[in-house]
Amino acid sequence: MVKRRILTLFITALLALALLAPAALAQDDDNDDADDNGGAAPLPDTGGAALVVPAAGALLVGSGILTGAVALKQRRRGS
């Protein structure tokens, strides 16, 4: 039973990493590349992390609550 929970937690963590790592790596805080665009106007700031981070936090909190509820329900049913 414990092995199954650990495996589920590990797989969930890997899935979260696979979903969130590209967004984290895509963020570029350098302003040095403004000269590399060939004189074109810079792209407007879209808010990237300001949208992704709260959504990811909400998903993590929600999944934790759901996992706790399922574990509690299974514990009550097994007793």
C-alpha cells in the first residue's frame, strides 16, 4: 500500500515537472537580446509567469486536497 502511494506521488511529480519545466525554461530575463533582433520593435510583455505560477500552485494545492480526501476515504473504508 505504501509502495503504491510512493509510486503515485513520484509519477505525479514527474508529470508536474514535464508540464511546468518547459514554461520555466522558456522564460528569459535577459534584456541583452534586444540588440539581436535586427532593429525590429521588441515584443510586448505578455505576463507569462504571472499567469503560469498561480495556476500551477492552484493545481498542486487542489491535487493535494484531492489526494488527502481519497486517502482518508480509503482509510475509513478499510478500518
